[in-house]
Amino acid sequence: MKKSALLCLFIVLFIAGCKENKKETTVEETVVAEETAEWVYLFDGKTTDGWRAYNGDSLPPGWVARDGELTFDTELGLEQDYKGGKDIIYAAEEFDNFELYLEWKLPKGGNSGIFYHVKEGFDAPPVVAPEYQLIDDINYASIHDLTAYNTSLGYTDKPEELKPLQQTASDYAMHPAKQDKKLNPIGEWNSSKIVF
């Protein structure tokens, strides 16, 4: 079964491989090239080629390739009279089993995620796909009121707090991330790898 990787707000860079090198190479470089020959870049650092809206045929307003990053520009995206969702998918190619390596950063209070093994035709990706959560673990709850949402999920003990199943690197609402994860401060680059 083939599925597409899905990207949500504020993820700024996807890398899933390396390109062929045309210069003379050393033995070590040749070994590395052979090991990575099957990797595919999902983002070329310059364009949004291969990306489109979930259940759509073009990118929602706000998604741009800028300074080598795939990013969501809130001024371009949130100020538009756009009725669709802001979720995007990589649709140039589908993958079964995969290793996805990405580098990402979030703004203060940011909330994003990577849905994978997505099927289109539903109202939204969370209905049919797991999500690798990306969120500002430290500041999100101080900026956004989680009380009503968490209470609706049955969290009665400190419902105002971000719960382990909601934190970065969790399989959202299913499996909490390891508590010894290392995250750089907000606004700095982090890296993640999803292996399926």
C-alpha cells in the first residue's frame, strides 16, 4: 500500500536523501554514495515542486520556498480569504516503508506535525493517519489555553498543561515521546527521523 508523507504548519525543511556527485570520489565517498543512492529529496531548497494541499491541486496561500526552507509565511497565509485547510502533502511520489529525515524549527508557541501514510478524501489528515508531533513543549501551554480541549479528552489533572502524548516527537495521542529527547531552543534547528 502506498501513502504520502504530509506536512503541517511551520515545518521548514525536509531532506530525505542526497544527489549523485559528478566529481572524482575517494573510496570512503563512494561507499557513502552507494549507501545513500536510494534516498530521495522531498524538497529541493528552491521550489515547492512536488508539494500541494491535502485534497487539493495546488499549495494553500502562505506556503513558500525561501532561503532554502519550505516554510509557512503567516502574513501571506493567514491574511487570505482561503477556505481550505493549510495541510500540505508531498505528492510527487508515494512511499511504502520509509525513513524520513528532516530538519525543522518552530516559532514560540508553534504547533505542527508530520502525518504519514495519509489517505486523501477525508475531512482532514488526523482522521486517517498517525502524526509525529512538533510543538513548542515549553511555551505552548502558556500562550494557548488547553483547558477545554484537554478536559474534552478526559484529562482532569492539570488540564491546562501540555500532556506527554501531545509533546514533540510523540505519535500524537497514541505513544508519548521518550522523555530524554534533546530539543534545541525555539527558533533553532532540530532534526528528526521517522522510520516506518
